[in-house]
Amino acid sequence: MNEKLSGRTCKHCELLTIPGEPFACERCGALREELVDTECDSAGEVRAIAVVHRHARKEPETPFTIVEVELDAGPVIRAQLVGPDLDLASIGSRVVGTRIEGRVAMTLESEKRS
Amino acid sequence: MTRNLLADRGAYVVGIGLHRYQRRSDKSYVELGLEAVRAALGDAFGDPVEAWPNVEVAITGTALLGMAPSRVMLARLGASGLAIHQVENASASGSTAVAQAALSVSSGQTDVALAVGLDKPEAWRVAASSAGIPSLEGGLVAPFTHFALLASRYQREFGVSDEEIARVAFKNHRNGAKNPYAHRQKERTIEEIMQDPISGSLTRLQCCPVGEGAAAVVVASADAIEKFGLDPARCPRIIGSVSRSQGFLEPGADADSALTVDTARRVFEQARVGPSDIDVLEVHDAFSVEELFYLEAMGFCGSGEAARLLAEGAWDIGGRCAVSPSGGLLSMGHPLGPTGTGQIVEIARQLRGEAGPRQQPEARYGVAHMVGLGAVCVMHILERGQP
């Protein structure tokens, strides 16, 4: 149902990064060994949205929609918004993670079937 | 305690030159650069070839040209053996070249330094994209989409319409139409500007053209102004020069504005002036909405007020502060390396009172502001020359 997002949490300052920080903590400088793999719930709220009409690559086909989401778990992520009723999405919409061609994307929560 | 070298020995813009910003052509970067450098030397000293041995160091700001571009160009003025550096600082490369020239002169290391901004739109190779740092969206968020996302939040928060944002491009095209060095030299109607969507509310004419060109600035000491008999009234003084990079911010913070807030606070403090003193501003308007963000971040007005003030004419030539009188990145263009150096050219022209149909009346203080990928921010403040 609710796609889990994989990230890493810094043992020192508790900064959660998604995707997981590969080198060292950007807030406190803690080394990679101090960053712990973490699974994070993908539910959150749209805080910014843009319909993209031009894109350098062929995939995905334009127009497509990008959302910036504040996850309930804290981090802010950006991903493609997918699903049948994209026109209904706006700032404040509830969204949840899904997977499309191996990538993480978001979809409107109301459309998510259990 | 650090010293403010710009307040002590000082550094002055004594010569300015440009090669028009334009679409990519077959012209060699050597020819592009030499045209701007000769113009700047001629502007400062008269005969460029005669003046060339006076220049002790040259710094070329370029993002795309590759290794060692400068000597092959500058040797065509007569190889003088001067010190040569290249600086790469993304979109702020040309601003950083000016900052380094100002540092060289104000520190007393040299009396005459040359900053050149130069690029051709060759293949981009961005180090961070091969750094091995994963991204969730997988490259779907181009810079125009990044700013379209920020615009959507700003518009929601402050009730700003698509057309109010498009008016930035309307103003800047009107300014650029009067600039013979601009990439886009055509006035546009608001209807034309709002056609051809790219991402979110941003349309083609609200995104800057990236072409080729060159800009050059000769920076000199007060001693050099006297020694070479230059007219001090035509030599604006650099009173602020600050370079910063993005600090850590909590998730979701507005990183772009925060970086400009930090840089602006420091440069205004260094120059001992404030936003209300500024008559002309060249701002990083790569995308129309950025001009509004940065006006607010620099303290020219309160949060959410820039669009209303734009509509009232506050940022027009002749208004409270002329913003992007050159046409800005949107109309003058953004050939990367030249852009930041070219901003100093425009500010100096304005402070001399030589900007012709683009002249802001009685301009005394000017600010140049560039942001670069990474992110970095470089700002300069210039004061009119004293006769």
C-alpha cells in the first residue's frame, strides 16, 4: 500500500536523508559509519507543484507533473506525481509513495486502493 | 580582525567592454574575448595595444571552455608575460573573476587587473552529477522546474498571479530592447511572454537564453588612476565584494532566498549602504520569478511585495531602483562566464551616466547579484566615481 522510502539517519544529529546520504552528514559532518539505514513512511502533503511541458529526455512523455512533498516523517522530497486524476492535485493535497518503472513516484492518497 | 581592503586601498572599475551576447556561432572564443578586452582597454586607456603592458594580472571567469583558455586569447594583444588565472564558479564565474581582480588590486599586489567573462555554450559537464549522490526524482527536476516549484509556493502564499510574474520578463525585454549588446533585443507584449509554457507558470520568454559572448572589466588602484591620468569621475569604486555558498538548512527551507539573504547582509554591511540607497540593480533573473525572490531576499521590499511594486513601476528605469536595466539574464542573456562580468559593465555604465536610453537618473550606487549552481552567490556594490 504505502511504499516505504529508504534513507539514512545520522546517529549524532538525527538528520534523516532520502535517498540515504552516501558519504557523510551535511549537517554535522558525521562519517558514513554513523549513518544508519532507515525506512520511512511515504505519506505526506504537497507543498509545491509544477506541470512540466519541456524535458531534455524522451521519457517521461510531457506534460508530466512534479511535486514537492513534505513527508509526515519530516523530510521534503521531490518526485513525479502519477495516477488518473492529476488535475485534482494542488498544494495541500495528501499523497503517498508508489513505484513506476523502478522509480519512486507519488500518487494522490484518495486514489490509493488498499 | 580581518581588514576591509576595499575601504583601505580600494579598487576602481576604470574600463568596460562587451562582445554582444548571441546565439552560438562559428566564431572562436578568442575573437569573442578579444573584442571585449580591447573595448575595455580602449575605454580605460585609449589605445588597447599600447595599454596592454599596464595589465599585471588577468582572471578569466568561464564555466564551459575547458582547461587553459586565457593565454591563447590574451597573447593576441602582444604576449606580455602577465599572470593568468581561470576561475570556474558556475553562473557566477564572471562575478568571481571581478572579485579576484578587486582583491588583487585592493590588496596592493597589483595596480591594474583585468577580469574577463567568457563562454561558448559547449557541452555541460557538471561535477556534482558524477559525484555519486543519489536523487529521488532521477533528473526530472531541471532548473526551470526547480523555480516553477518555488513559484507555485510563492504564488499560493502571497496571492501572486502568473501574469504578475510574467511582468518581470515584460520589463526586462523592454530594457534589453534598448541594449545593443543584448541577446534578445525585442520588446514583447505580455501576451507573447505568456505563450509557450515550459514548466509550471514559466514560459519560454521567462527563461533566460544561454548563448555566447564576452565581457571585460579593467580594475585599477587610485595610484593607477593618477599615474595614467584617467578621469576619476568615470571610475566607479568597488565598495562591496562578497562571495558565499549555501549553508545547511532544515528540510524544506527556502535555500535560494536564504543564500541571497546571507550574502546581501554581508555585502551591505561591508559597503556601509542599504537597499534604500541603491539606484541600479543587476539581479540573477535566469527565470522571471527569481527577480521577485531576490528583491525581497536582499531587502529591497518586504516578503510578497515585489510583484505589486513591479506593477507600480518601482523597478522600472526611472523608478525607485532600476532593476535589470541591461535587460537582465532574461533579455541581455546568460552566456554563463560573461554574465557576472557583464553586470559590472552595466552598473559602471549607469554610474558614469553613459547608459543612454537605459540611464537611471542620478545613479550613485549600484549592486550586482549572481547565483551559481551549487549553490553559490556573489554580490558587488559600486559607488559613482568622484570627480
